[in-house]
Amino acid sequence: MTQGRVVEDRFWAQCRECGTWREVFPESCQADAYFEYWRADFACCGREQIGWFTIEKVDDDVH
């Protein structure tokens, strides 16, 4: 599974082959009452890879 992290509102995914962190630009896939789910497709080392991100909503966003 590809590792992902968010730093200062920028999304980063780590290549499974070489370990390089690449900035990615995910798209929102879905959301529920507490979390948002994002997906980023990217290529590194000649392989198409997917980075998944789960972002917890802040209390202000929960209705």
C-alpha cells in the first residue's frame, strides 16, 4: 500500500519502488459525517500507483 501524508495542505505519496515522496493532486472520492476520502493517481518508476488519503473533518464541518 502506498504511504500518504498531508503537510501544510499539500498531499504527498511515497513510491512503493524507490521510496521517493511525490507531491500529488488528489480528487475527493466520497465523504461521510466524520471523514473525507481522497484518491491520487501518479506514476513513478514506470508504474501507475494510487495514493489514498483519509482526512478527518473538523468539528465545524460536522452537522
